[in-house]
Amino acid sequence: MKRMLINATQPEELRVALVDGQKLYDFDIEIPSKEQKKSNVYKGIITRVEPSLEAAFINYGAEKHGFLPFKEISPLYRSDPKTGKSSRATTKDNIKEGQEVVVQIEKEERGNKGAALTTYISLAGTYLVLMPNNPKAGGISRRIEGDTRNELREIMNVLEIPDEMGMIIRTAGCGKSAEELQWDLDYLLQLWQAIERSGGEQKAPFLIFQESNVIIRALRDHLRSEIEEILIDKESAFKLVQTFLKQVMPHFLSRAKHYQDDVPLFSRYQIESQIETAYKREVSLPSGGAIVIDYTEALTSVDINSARATKGNDIEETALNTNLEAADEIARQLRLRDLGGLFVIDFIDMLANRNQRAVEIRLKDALKIDRARIQTSRISRFGLLEMSRQRIRPSLGDSTQLSCPRCKGQGSIRNVESVALSVLRIIEEEAMKKGSGKIIAHLPIESATFLLNEKRSAIEELEKRLKVGVVILPSKHLETPAYDIERIKSKDAGDEKLSYVQVQTEEIAVPEFAKQTSQKTAPAAIKEFLPNMPAPVQNKKTSASLIRRFWQKLLGDVEITETKADTKVAEDKKPQEPTETETNTQRKNRPPRKRNNNRNQRNNRNKPETTKENTEIEKEIKADNVNKNNNQPTKDKVEENKEVKNNSDIGTEDVTENKKRPSGQNRRRGPNRRKPRNPNYKKPEIDFSIDNETNDSSAVAKPKKAQEKVDQKTEPNQVDKLAPEVKKDKAIEKQVIEATATKNQES
């Protein structure tokens, strides 16, 4: 069960975690004092144009100016006013210092580099990404493939997109209707109109539109149907989530819950320890191996060690199992830390090519759920795999970590003896310079003790040879690798102070995070812009299923119109409330009850499946045929038919047995299919009573001969009457089969 956990109890950090059961697979953190600037829209001023770099520097209100390449400048700013055309050659001439431009941050500041800017604005919505000043761009997300991609192309043709704008359908837009996508498009168009309106009200530089906080971004980017629960442990954050879901995703509103238990939210699902692994240099694997992650300026190296992994039968199997586990963990750590740039992964050497391919496939499969753009290569003959990853947001290290003040980010320091000897050599070098009168060295206590005791003779020999005074001052405020050396010229030497007075005092420096909190940023002109109307809820009954779309493409809209007409006819033919006279006639004409149901079930095995609608259609067709052929007989004929019933049944049985019927169908005559009577038939006056001797001799006849005459008269007429009836039965069965086939196609 996948959940989204939002921890907002501490105001210094907002944390969002995505868990599958109790396994953490994505993590995001935001510090309110250092909010994310990526995707923010600013109005800036061009301060400098550098044709050699093909870029311009923009002052958008930050300490470091942004970097705007010429290729990221919209034709609106670089077009020639005379000709109206734009090119790279004319860009540097048409762009001038002091010109105001509306820019968006693509990459945030990192280290000594300023932010990367662009004038091609992109506004991200729930299902779409709108590019209001880039009509050439647009399309469908690369992750969407197959038939859904073609369906979204058809939906894009229906949407009302302005000609001067472009649009991209995000992965979340799969399976959404045109109404939902049009709703998201209208919201983004309103947002762009607000940006244009507020951009012309003030002078640059200032912040126009600020991207939402980490909670709203997580709901917009990560909330999918597979996430079954959203837990928030703070009431204010819970209300924020509710207001957003009501307007944008009302069908997810029931999944948001306020967590009020005494146990901390992240501790309840046992992910605090998993988050701590994202800060470590070495991450252990289940089999006993480990991966070691080291950062450089623009490259990250990942090394896999087998360590205590000894479960394989041989060294090849041990290497394969460790590499497969490492591939899954590397993909997970890249998401948790949000690392970007180039990566070099050193897998354990494997001799078999199939094992190398298996590791490559495992790594690609583990990277599929990553939202960033990733490119991977194959494992080289040295066992190295190269890959690159897009940085979506500032990495976990950039937002929460500082470089070590002792090692300066190097990770290791020199020992006491090495620092003392290097200082001794530097003292000698400084003393050899002309005009040097005194050398003062500030050292940690350990290094200073080593020089004053073990290297006392070397220092005395240096002073005699170069005639320069050397002063060693231990300082408790310095740690091992740090030292400071002062060179005082002989002409500047004045009143000498006592040595213990010259010891350096502690300099309390303001840390970086304290400096960042002291900065006051101007509020954005547009912040937390929500749509006016809530998102339309898609009806599951009318949602286009895969089978329905397939039949629509295969058979077109003809069947849809036919089924609609059939449903209208069925509605028109709904049974009305019968009157008293109708009920009496229905009771008289009611068909006899069917007997031998088991026999009928055995005979109907090969027949097509009948539904309620099919039986209604069959009854209507049969009723029409019966009403045409069987007119209601008079009372005299009814009495005659009762007396001749036995004779007529015998004649019809002989005819129906000789008539061929299709195999597999029921041979038993239905209740409403009563055979027609012969109009030329006359009832013979026969008395079958033998004991009555008073009757005339002419009236007395043998029953066998009379029966033969009756059979001779009735048989040809009954055959003539029965032949068209058999044809009608076949037509009825054909209509029923066609009706069931169309019904199965729709389902």
C-alpha cells in the first residue's frame, strides 16, 4: 500500500515522503528560510551583454546575477524592430543594457555559479504544462507510449489552444477526458494573464510568480491513483491540503487524513532510519555489500564493494548478486538525494557478458519510476558504467548540508607531525626574504608543542643562521590542520608585546544559514494561484474503457447510433399498467407451462447465450407472427377444435418429423407457436359408441376409414401452412443471434 506522508510539525523543515509499505522510495525536503526558486517568474534588467559567451547577465533581485543564453531569449525581445525578423547575429545588437525582460529560473544558484534563466516561460499544471510564448514546443510526455499516445493526440485536437502558445500533456494526463484537460488549460491561461498583468504594474527587478511550497508540489506531481492514503501531522498543513484537493483533485479528498497519534508519523512507518542513509557516504546492502558515494564539482562517483557478501557459490555469483542489489539501491539513493550531473559507477568485475547485461537491465528498470531525464551507457571493459541525470530540485546536500570547516570539504585532515613540519618549512622560507625581522606562527596546541620540544634545535639554528626571530604561539581556538603565519619587516618592528598577549582570540563568524535567514525577500505578486472552479469529476460509467475504444475504432460510430436507437425503442415499448379487460384476455391467451425443463436445457446447450433483452426481442417477434397467423376463432370453431384436437396432433407430428431442422436446436414446439387450422376441414359425424343400436346405418362408419380420410385431407394443407412458419422460425432465430452479437460487441 502506497502512502504520502507529510511532516510539518517542525517549522524549520517541511518533509514529504512517499512510502510503499514501510520502504521509502522518494523524499523531498524544504527549508522555509531557503525556499526553492526554481520555476519562479521574475522581471529583471539586463546588466551586461557578453557576445563572447553568447549570453547576457540579468539582475532579478538576488545577490548573484542570473545567466541568460542568447538561445533562451524569446523572439519578442531579440527581433529587429525594422524587419521584424530575429537571428543570433541580430540578438546581440537588439539586446541592450537596461532592457527589462520577464525570465524564469531553470537552474538555481549552486556554488559560485549564478542561476540559469530563460525567457520561454513554462507553467506546470495538474495534467498539462503550458508554454505561453513558445508555439513551436509542445506534445506529449515521453513516458506515454502506445495507443494512449494516439488517443491523447486526438484529444489535443479538440482542446482550444491559442495559436501563439504550446502545450505538453504530462504523464498524469493519461486516461483523462477532454473536459478535464480543458479545465486545466483554462486555469493555466488565467495564471498567464495574471502574470502579464502584474508584470506591467511594477518596475524591475521583482518577483512576479512564486512556485508553490513543497506540499502543493508533491500533491501536484506525485499524487496518483496508486497512492491510497495521505497522512498529515499538522492541522494547518491538513487544511492547506484540503483546500487544494477541493479545487484541483476533488476525487482524492477522501484520502487525506489528519494524523493525531502520539507516535511521530515517520517513526510509525519506520522511515527515519532510511532517511538518515541519504546523508551517509556509505550505504550498506542487504547481502552484506556496500556502496560508497563521493561527490566532486561536476561528477559523482559510486563504488560497489562486496564487503561481507559471501552467500554465492563462486566469486561470479557473489559479484552478480551484489551488483544487482547495488543497482536497485543506487536508483533509490539518486531519487532520495536528488543528485544531478554525471555519474561513474564502478561495479564489481564480472566475466560473463550475460551477467553484465542483467545488471544493466536491472538498473534501467529501477530508474523507470524516476521523474528526471536519465541517460545510461553500457558497462565498459573496465567495469564502469556512465550515466547522467537531470537535477529536478536542489539536492539534499545543497539544502541541508554545509562543508566541514575543519577539512574544508576534503574529508580528511593531516596529522600533527605533518602540519608541524610543513609550518617549519614555511617559517624558513619567510625568514629568507629580504627585510624580514620577525616570524610569528599561530599553531594548534598539539603542533606548537611538537615544534617547541622535538624541533627546538632546528628553530634555534634557523634563528642564528638567518638572524631572524621566530615566535611560536599555541592557540586553543585552532584545530589541527589550521595555522596562521605573520611576517613582520625589520623596519616595521616597534614596541614588542609580550608573547601571551599576541595569542589570537576566537573570531565568531556568522554561519551561512544565519545569514540566509536574515535576508528579507519581497513577497511575490502572485502566490498560491488556485482555479476558480473545481476540477470536473470523471464518471466511471462513461469513461472510455480499452475495449470500448477498440470497438469504436474498429466499427466506427454506426453501432453506437444503432444501440442508442434500440434503447429508445425499448423504452417506448415498456409495458404499461394493464386494464381489467386486458388482464382477462391475457389469462385466456396465456401459454401453457413448459414441462421437461431438463430436456430443454440439454437441447439448448449449443444455442447462443440468451439475455433478458434477447428474450424480450424474441417474444415481441413471435407475438407479432402469432397475431398475424392465428386470428381469434369463433365460439363454434373453438368447440370443433376441441373435438378434433387428437386427430390434428397426429397429422402434424408426422409432418414435423419429416421436416429437417438444424442440428443442436430444440425440436420441441414453443408455447406460442400453435399450428394453424385447416379452413376446408369439416367434422365427420361419427358415433364411436358401439352399444347404441338406435342410430342410422348411414351414420355408422368404421373409425379407421374415417381417420384415414381425415388424414388425407389435412396432411397437404398442413404442410403448405407449416412451411412458411418454419421459415419464419429461422428468421426469428437469425434476428436473435444478430441481436446477441451486437450486444456482446458493445460489452
